[in-house]
Amino acid sequence: MRWSRAIQTVDVHCAGEIGRVITGGVLNVPGATMAEKLHHLNTVDESLRRWLCSEPRSGPAGSFCLLTPACDPRADVGFIVLQPDQAHAMSGSNAMCATTALLETGMIPMTEPVSVVTLDTAAGLVVATASCEGGKVTRVTLDMPPSFVAQQDAVIETAEWGPVRYDLCFGGVFYALVDVDQIGLTIAPENARALATAGVDLRNRIAAIDPARHPTTPALDGLSYVMFRAEEPDGALRTCTTLRPGRADRSPCGTGSNSNMAVRHARGVAKPGDVVVSRSIIGGEFVTEFVKETEVGPYKATCNRVSGQAWIYGISQIGLDPTDPFPQGFTLSDTWGG
């Protein structure tokens, strides 16, 4: 066997959403800041992401968590999320996966009952506080990037559903948050395909008319996802983030939960100290705590903590044979949708 490239991963899931944490084989990515590294991965060299995130080495579900040397001396490690569509600045579920892998494998020494890992992301420092017992991470609480509402109650006209209202928000990446009843669906496992198709379609249409500009960091520009939402009878928020090319997030989505708190604050229904449960399409839960108010550029913003749990399920080595006809991988709509 001869490989021209090889990496190692610790394979983790957070509330069912897969985050494969790259622990060896990638030394670094060019860039003096994490924003510059993100820009490099998205505009200069996409080969690592395409190789890992597409068939035949991967499937549509899940992400790869790229760990790099931190650019900020206050951080322990740099963190970027690789997905089939692009590299992303931040993901709550993947940050929980990365923190769990770093501590449970000993890459960062675990201290019980609490260990702290600081992630350097293009959206800012994310402090992960891990509750630990018996060598296991039992909970990860993330101090998320400040979240803000860039547009409230924006409207896009559609032939299928008529006018669809959405809130354009930043919670680490940009979201369009959409009340799911506008498209005639409920957030339930049997509707996952229809939700994914509709969400990706709406995302592409909204992105074509709204550049989603970040006020301080151009590398964060651009709409990443549509998240559908609905209120539950017990006060929880049922969510479904839809990801290109066409699938539903299995987790309650940390950056989306972060964005939703900003919307609640903008509407005057949330204040510091409030707690909201986000519940996924398969029933997993994150808890979001509104910590304090802040500002990002011209926007009023919220500082929130999002918590959940992740579980290691495997360790993998992935290689590239120099004669492999698919070094950049491929995707087909029969499996991937969109």
C-alpha cells in the first residue's frame, strides 16, 4: 500500500450529528489569523475539504473538524469546520465534538470535574467549559461568538409558498431563520427530505439577493444555512438546520441556537439570564443561556452560552492512493439531494 496523503481522525457525534476531528496529517493552513485561514480554504485551496467531505471517503451526513495551531495566544487550538459546500467559521455541535476529542484522547490534559479548552475561530474565541467525570466529558458549554440580527422579518417571494418571512442573523455563521409553518411542514423525521430540499432552495434564493455582510470580518460574509423553527408546547424551540447540498442537521445546532436568542432579544422577549431549550428533528437538546448584551459594529448583539454532549464512536485513518481516480471526490443527487 502506498498513500500520497494520510490523516487521522477521532470520530465523534453530538446529539447524532457527526463531527470527525482531524488529529493528525494536517500541519497547518496558510494565514496569520483564523479568518485568513478560512479564506484560504474557501478561495485558494479547497483540495483538503473536497478530498475528505465527498464520496467515496465520506457521505452527506457530518463534518470534519480541522484543528490548527491557534493564531491568538489566548487559545489552545485553531478550529475550522469542513463541510461539502465550503469551510465554515464555527459550529456549536462540531466545537463540542472537538472539545470532547481533545480531552478524552489526552491531546489536552483533562482536569476533573471541569476542563477548559479555548478554540480560536474566525468568528472569535470560543471558550469551551467541559464537565468531566471518570475520564468522560459529560457536558460541553460554549461561550459563543456574539450573535445579532442583521434583518428582521425580511421577505422573499416564492411561487411555491408565497411570501416567506425570515430573520437574517449571525451566530458564528449567517442564518436565515424561517418559521416552518410557512412552507406547510412540521419538523419531524418523516419530513427530513422535504425540509432539506426546501431549506437549501430557500438558502440559494436568499443568498442571491442578500450578501449577508459581516460588519467587521469579510471572511464571515455570506449566508450559510436556512434554519426552520417552531415553538413546542413545553416552550422549547424545535429546529431543523438545512445544509447544502441537501440534508437536515441531526443536532439542535449551536450557532443556530445562538442566532435564535438574538432574535428573541430583538423582539423584546428575552433578557439576560433567560434560558431556551433547542430540540432537534430527532429529539436531541441543547440549552442556550442569554448571558449579556453587547454590540457588533452597528448591531445590538447577545452573548450566549450553548451546552450539549458529544460521544466518541471511532478512530479512523484516511489515505489517498496516488492512482485514485477521485482525489477530489464527488457527490450525486441520489444520495446528497440538491
